[in-house]
Amino acid sequence: MGAIWSFFKYLVIFAIALGGALFALRNSQPLSVDFILAHSPELSLGLWLILFLALGALLGLLTSSLMIAGYRRRLARLEKAEDKS
């Protein structure tokens, strides 16, 4: 069962990577992003969109991980207080 699950995971990862590559190829217009303090190099529109999507996903994972860690600490304190009483 573990081998089937691993194969399915790798298949999904491959499909996502293939979809991202096709998306980047179809949106090949050069684009320079103007940040507040600097200008970016000209890259394709598809590459910029994929980069910003990945950055947003990583920031979402980071913030949700911080929230979950806070909830776990709070739960541990409550369980400790319950054990004392």
C-alpha cells in the first residue's frame, strides 16, 4: 500500500510541475517588476507568476505553522493546568 501511495504522490508532483512548466511556456512575454526600492530583471510573465505563487505558498505555510505552534503551546499549558487540579 505504501508503494502505491508513493507512486501517487510522485505522479501528482510531476503533474503539478508539468502544468507549471506549460504555464510558463505559454506566458513568455518579458516583464520587469518594479519593486519599491529596486527593479527586477526582465523574466517571462509565467515565471514571475510561478515565483510569486511559490512565495505566497511558503508565506502561508510559515504563518500557519506559527499559529499552530501557538495553539499547541496553549493546549499544553491548559493540559498541564488540568493535571494539577
